Amino acid sequence: MSSGTLLAFDFGTKSIGVAIGQRITGTARPLTALKAQDGTPDWKVIEKILKEWQPDEVIVGLPLNMDGTEQPLTVRARKFANRLHGRFGVKVSLQDERLSTVEARAGLFEHGGFRALNKGSIDSASAVIILESWFDYHP
């Protein structure tokens, strides 16, 4: 039986935003962002998160240029998604994340000013936006 829980990642080379959401409500909330070394996360931490939340599916943000073309980070995000699937056997989908960081910064600034604009908060807020936009396209 499906729990309806989904996990989202906003891939980055220094920080990876994380969000958890529910299909039934179509909403998500941020979790603590993960540190990364040149795009490589601590896989044990990801394993712990997957065991704790037991998502039905994992969504990874796909960074594209505004015209829809790929950029160097696009390839790395796909590789991260493939590794998630390969290491943990979870279903992984990609979601266009254009402007998610801009939207996340605006929302955090609105609620907390400049002090709210730390890298981890922005990345996890971006993961929330990625997941909620995935819900919009996959009701």
C-alpha cells in the first residue's frame, strides 16, 4: 500500500536541498539541507533519510537554462538521480526546476528578511518548490 509520501532533492555541488511532501495534500515542507563535496553527498545520511521517511518516490530537480536547454549542472543532477535509484532502488523522477531558487529566495526574504537567506534554507525551500510543482503536474 502506498503512503503517498514523496521526497525531493534540489541538487547542488556544495549543498543539496531536501523536502518531504504528501501526495494527498499536494504540499511539502523543507528538511535540513545536506552538505556535498563537489556534488557528492554523504550517502549514509541519504540512506537514513530514505529509511526514516520511506517515500514512494523521489523527485530530483532538473536544472535547465531558461530556454530549456541543458547546462553542465543538468548532467550532474541526472547522475545524482541515477545514483539514488541505483544505490537504494527507489523510484526517481526528474522535475524542471527553472526559477525555483529565485522563488525560494523571494519567499524566505518576505518572511525573514536577509537573515533568512542562508544557503541551506534556500536549497531546501527550492526543494519544496520543486516537489509542489511536481504535484501540480502529477495530481
